[in-house]
Amino acid sequence: MIDDPMDRIAAALERIAPAPLAAPDFDAASAFVWHTGPDRLEPVPQVSRVDISLLLGVERSRDTLLQNTAQFAAGLPANNALLWGARGMGKSSLVKAIHGALQADHPDLKMVELQREDLPSVGRLLNLLRGSDRRFILFCDDLSFGHDDAHYKSLKAVLDGGIEGRPENVVLYATSNRRHLMPRDMIENERGSAINPAEAVEEKVSLSDRFGLWLGFHACDQDQYLAMIRGYCDAHGVEIDDATLRAEAIEWQATRGSRSGRVAWQYFMDLAGRRGVALR
């Protein structure tokens, strides 16, 4: 029997406190998704990705990120990377493709996807990864921050690491449509309303400066768009003559009002379905 009220409170808190997170079985998969409530790393049995050879029009970014990732996988110094630019041009596809391309030679290279809304928990995730002998690409897709959004402060724990420093076995790859991770009008509002405009803007804009690599992705031209589709057709055994492909693909992009790798893939999916070709 516990008589002291403080002892009873302490005992009750201990009963309802979550048990310490057990070390995950990192051999269960090559990629994981971080969830909170409760904290856990869910293995991904099969990563949704395309072969790196099918990513056209991004050769310079591909080669730079591949070299950086190969260095990291080999235990050498490597930079955090921000992939920014046009929608649908393969930013997230490139991260996943590079991880897949290096898996054969570096099976201990793992990928962990972190959702933007879970950024406040990143410290707990880093503590979990820090104790492992694996190496981790921490992947945050479609990263951006809006008005009154303080999540960007949590990201500094990954980029700067505070007093402990970023774990040596973790590198962050983030994708965003925005070069500075926040809308231009938000930057202008900070500049116009703050007591010290330069300092207010600097605190937010400097977040992107903490990435060692900035890789820009820009809209593709028509030849690149058609080459992407032809590459998908050849890789998956979809037969179509060049004239028909060109006419249909251009009409497809006109109905979408844009031209990108994503639009090329969407046309190819429609084409493969009409031709009765199942994708493996």
C-alpha cells in the first residue's frame, strides 16, 4: 500500500507512461515510414519507385545526388540535400531511385520517410537512428511552411543537430516546390511587418541555406517529354509507333495544361492500359 500522495501520483504516471520504443528490426526492409502516436517505424515491403535509367531531363541533379549518396553509403562525408523546383519533374522519384540503385552494393543503406506534420518528433527519431550501425536517408517529401508554422524550427535539429550534432549515420533529403521552403508573400509580409525586417526574414530563409546541396528541377521541353514516354514504353514492352505516340502525347499534355515527367507517366499509364499491358 502506497500512503504518500506524491508516491501514488508517481506510480500512476509510471503506469500510463508509454514503454520505451524497442529497437526496430532494420533487416525487415530497406525502407521505413516514421509514425507517431505511438512512435514506431513501419517497414515498407516494396518501395514505389522507377528505375533510375528512366529519369530523363534531370541528369545533372541525378549525377550530383548519386555521388553524394554513394559517399554517404560508404561512410564518407556527405551533404544534406534540398531538391526544389517544378512540380512533377521527378524530385521524389530521384531520391527513391537512387536509394534503389545503391541497395545491391550497400544493403545497410536504409531510407526513412518523415512526414512534415511529424517534424516535432524528429528528435526522438534521430535518437532511435543514432544508435544503429546502419546508415539512413531521412526523406521528407513536399516540404514547405506556411504562415504561423513553427515546424521549421524542428527541422534545424536535423540540419544543425544542436549540441549533439546531426547523427553521423543520418543524412536528410527534402523535396519542395519552393526554393526557400516558404511562399514569397510570407517572406514579404515578414519584411514589411517586423520590427527588424532583415532579422525576421533571415531566420526563415536561412533554413534552406543549411542544406549543403541545392538541386534545381525545371520544366522539361517537348523533346524530353516525348523521350520520357518512349523510355517507359521500351522498358515495359508497350509497342507504339513514333507518329502515334507523338500525336497522342501532345494532345494529352494539352488537356493537362502542363508538361512534366508526371504528365508523361500519366499518359503512359493510360496508354499501357489501352494496349492491355500490365506493369510489373
